[in-house]
Amino acid sequence: MSKSALAFRSLLVWSLAVFAAATLLVAAPHGLGQEPRESTRPPWEGAWHWLHETQDGRLIRTENWFCGVFGAKDRPPPRGEQPTQAEAAALFRSMPGPMCGPVNVLSATERESVHESLSELSAHPVNRGRRTRWHTRVEGDKMYSDVVRGDGTIRNTWSYQRLSDPGDSSLAGAWELVSDEWDGLMLMTDTEYRYVMTRKDRAPIQARPNELTDREAAILYHSFEAQGGAYSVRALMITRRPAISKDPREQGREMTTEFSIDGETLTIGTADQQLLWQRID
């Protein structure tokens, strides 16, 4: 990977945290253990933790968008600064699922909904454009989502634990990366973040994860970024703690940085290394 690509990736990793700082400066955080705010939002909106024996997953749903970052719990970190082809291939095969896109609610009651998600951004190109129908029900701080087949039968059921409500700051919601080289979408609550980014010139490899060659899997590993976790802020600095990340070495680490923001646009970095995020919801 070139020095410019590495610098860009580093800036991408930091950008989510910086953006989160702006969110919390506008409004105090809210999460479990605090008094809930009055809200007419559907209960399935907010930040969630996927409950699974072998997989870890972090999801945010807003009124119109979703972003989920999923991967195996036992992903081994690379031994060197950059992963070898075999290491990159193994890391990709253990994390092909991160994806983001719009959500269309087809029907809803107070605690249940039938909705369809469209994967606009995905770690694996084979998932891009995929539509999935879900039957979701919320019981307290638990959410259960049934994946519905075309014939109406249930393929599987996923269970989630609530991490935070949708957030009420002026920056909580959906943001799109403005870049000539990358597509990106990130969703935020007041205390949680998720993002998926993919290179615009990525190879359109369509083989399933278990059918990829090591070379193909390694190429795909270097063509996306994904991360999800929690953050806190003090003054103008944000501390981000990824719970799940494309690079497992970043999981659990605390990282701090600064930002500048103007209206609906967030600028990350300084001088000749800057990224722009534009609010879309």
C-alpha cells in the first residue's frame, strides 16, 4: 500500500471519532442508565449490539438508514505493520458483512415493523444492491429481527441489545463522505458510531467469501474500511473506542483527535490532508 493510501486510511479511521466530538458538543450524551427523553420515534431506531456466540456486530438504525458492522469474534491481528496476503485474506473472510444503506418501512405498529433494507455500501461487492426484508419486534431493550425469504418464510432470527437511543443532537443521524476516491456512509447516535467506506475503483469481485482466492480476498480487504463502537468527549477532544474494526488491532484502543465543523459540513484534518462529510439525514 502506498504512503498516500496509508495516510488516507489513517485519516478515514480518525474522521469518525472527530465527527462524534462535534455531536456531543451540541448535546449531552444519552444512553442506558439515564432518564429517557420524550420521543415519538419508533423503538427500533438507535444503536444495537448483535448477540451471537461466535460473531460480533454493531448496528445503528435511523428512520431512513441502517449501518451494520459484523465480524467473527476471534479475528487474529496481523503480525506486522501491514498484513501479508494470507493474513489479509483471512481477515476479509472473517469480516465480509459490513454494509450500509437506506431502509424502507413497509408496515409498522407500536412495537413491530416490516421493512426492506438496500445495501448501497458493502465490504464485499457481492452484497451491493441486495435487498433484504425484515420483520422486527422490540421488547424492552431487546430487538429481534427475522430475515424473511421471498416466499414469506423466516430464514433466521437475529437478536440485539440496545446500546443507545437515536440521539437528539443536531449531528446525530446519517452522513456521507465527500471524496473522489472513496464512497462512505456513517451513522451516529449521541454516544455510538458506525461507518462503512469502499474505494470507488475497487475490483468488482463477485465470488462468495469461501470461494475467493487469497489474492482476491486480500484485494477486497484493502478496498474497504469499517468500524463501530462508542465514544466520549471532553472539551474539543474525542475519545473513540472501537468495539469492532476491520483491523482487529484497533478494537478496544482509545484514540483522541480534534475537528472543525461548519453547518452541515464536517472537515477532518488540516493542511493538505482533509476529508469532508456532508449531512444527508
